[in-house]
Amino acid sequence: MFSRRVPDDRRPNRLAAVLADLRRRGVPLIDLTVSNPTRVGIYYPETLLAALADARALTYRPEPFGLREAREAVAEMYLRRGVRIAPDRIMLTASTSEAYSLLFKLLCDAGQSSVLTPVPSYPLFDHLTRLDAVTDRRYALAYHGAWEVECGDLDRAWTPDTRAVLAVSPNNPTGSALTARDADELVNRCAERRVALMLDEVFCDYPFAEAPLLDPPALERGDCLLFRLGGLSKTAGLPQLKLGWIAVSGPTRLVDEAADRLELICDTYLSVSMPVQVAAPALLAATSPIRDQIRDRVRHNYRALHRAVAESDAGVSVLAADGGWSAVLRVPAIASEEALALDLLTRDGVVAHPGFFFDFPHEAFLVVSLLPQPDTFARGVYLILERVHAA
Ligand SMILES: Cc1ncc(COP(=O)(O)O)c(C=O)c1O
């Protein structure tokens, strides 16, 4: 009766089952997997959401791509990053996840098309592709002191049914930003093979260094069809508002046709609520203190992580990264990642993701969120280092 888009086996993995049990029993835990910025002591002024009560939202003005003023505000935000995109090339969505789904509908035929996704990367790609009946083929990011695209692997994964290459910059969980060389390699191939590039930039506001993350020059060349994805979830630290966007650029004829086709898709769903569209310009302006707090938090924890690791002799290292909300620890592969993560959970009350959750090419890695409150984060890292040292 049911489609194969939803897997038959939906049982939680071992770690998730143990975690659920500990939570049920009320065991106190240090959660180094938290990805919800509204639950980590970031200050959100009580008036922040006042713009959602704007009476202009009482009148429903359905627009396939969303209200013009909201799209103008998103275009201005891009301009501040040095990226020039016209408001009529911006489409509002209910989330970045929905943006992926809309783009798969635009580019892929059910059961007959593939997209190339990086590994290690965002685990949700598995479900996002499957739910749209798209084949997910993986290409490797390799770590040689910094992460880079394995071009040989990308070419091996590429087949005649490939319709898009997905890239995430900075990537989740590696924190690696697309380098100029990687952007060149991706754009050249996408342009030559007439395949779209989908660039998820949800973490672009959170560089670890003081300097902003620069847009690789190849993205500006305009010779491949490029879809940039972003949203309030990360940019404003407001995942509950459900507002994302797609920004299209590239060869004019292709961009025009993509926009024309997307109009039909977006018009079919009209999924973005009126209040959030009306509020978007005010929200984007008012949330810069939230962004600043989150940026300070991840930078603080990232530096603390480096210090703690440098002072420990547990044989752990922090992989180099450019930004985002997480960091990767390489740990000695004495026990399996799963055994280590289970030990941390049951003996130390620390929740950390093992590398295999993100399909790291080999063991042993742990991924930690940089969002927790600094004391909590430092205590969790201390317990990880102690546990690894004792192994
Ligand atoms: C790389 C990446 N893209 C997209 C999303 C989802 O964003 P949204 O809440 O806008 O769907 C996440 C959430 O963690 C993410 O890590």
C-alpha cells in the first residue's frame, strides 16, 4: 500500500534508542549535538517577533515567489555579502529543506534522475532525495589538512541521469567552505555538462575567523545554473519561523526558464505564510544581534575546543574548518565510534555524534556542536578527552 519513498525500516539506531531511554528516565545529559539556537541561552528580545503581528498580513496576497518587499530584503542581504541577485530571481520557501524539494521537482524526473551529494555532509540528504524519488549519488570530500572535493570521485559518481551537484558551504559537519579551486572544478563541470549547481549556504554567516567568508570567483562567472539556498533558520537563529529562500543566477536563458518553471511549482504550493513574508524585512534587520551572539558563541567554543585539545594528551585533534555550528574531532580508533559514543552517553552523560552518522570515510571521529553554553561545552569536551584518554 505504501510507497518506497519512506523506508520500511524506521527503527532508531542503537545510540538514538539508548539516548531516548536516558531522556525518558530523566538522566541529566550534556548535549553536544544540539542544533537548536533557541535552546542554548541566546538572548532573544521579547519584541523580536512583533513584526509578525503586522496588520498588512490580514490581506492575503498570494505571489508564487513571495512578497516583493521580502525578496528585496533578501537581495539586500546578498548584496551586503557582495553577491548581486535581482529580487525577481529570489524565491521564498518555507525552509531550506523545502527549497531542496522544489528544486528536485524542477530538475529531476521521479525514479530516473540522480543528484550528486558530498560526503561527509548533511545526513538529511538521504531523506530529502528519497522523498522526491531522486537517486542520491555520493562524491567524497577528502581531508588533507583541509577538506577538498575529490574530483576523480565526483566524475566517477556522475552519470548521464545526473541533474544537479549539491555543495554545502560551510559544510555541515566539517565546517569547510568551498575553496576557489573546488568552486572552479564544480562550476566548470556543471557548465560543460549542463547540470545545475545547488549551493547550500545556510551557515555562511558564521565564519570562525574575523574575516567574512569570501564568495569563490567561479560562482560569479555566471556560466552554470546556480541555485543558492539560505534561510532564517540559521541566518536569524529562528528555525521556528519557517522561512527560506532560493537565489538563482547563471546564463540568462537558463535562469529565465528555471524561474518560469519554478513559478508553476511555487504557485501550486504557496507554502510561505503571509505574516512571515510581511515581517521578513524587519526580521532580517532586527536579528543581527542574534547572529552576533551565535557567531560569538561558536567562535568562543571553537577556540576553547582547540585549547582543551592542545592541553590534553588523549591523542585527539580538531580538524581544520572555516565556519558553521559544529567541529570535528579525530580520536584514536581504539574502540569503534559507536562504542565510544555509547560509553560517553552511558558513563559520562555526554551526547556526541559519531562520524559514521555523517558517513566519514573511516573511523574514528566525533562531531560536536559549538552551540552549547560555554560551561556546558567545556565540561562536555573535558569528559570526552578524559574518556578517550582512559581507553
Ligand atoms: C546544511 C544544512 N542545510 C539545511 C538545513 C535545514 O535548514 P532549514 O531549517 O531552513 O530547513 C540544515 C539544518 O541543520 C543544514 O545543516
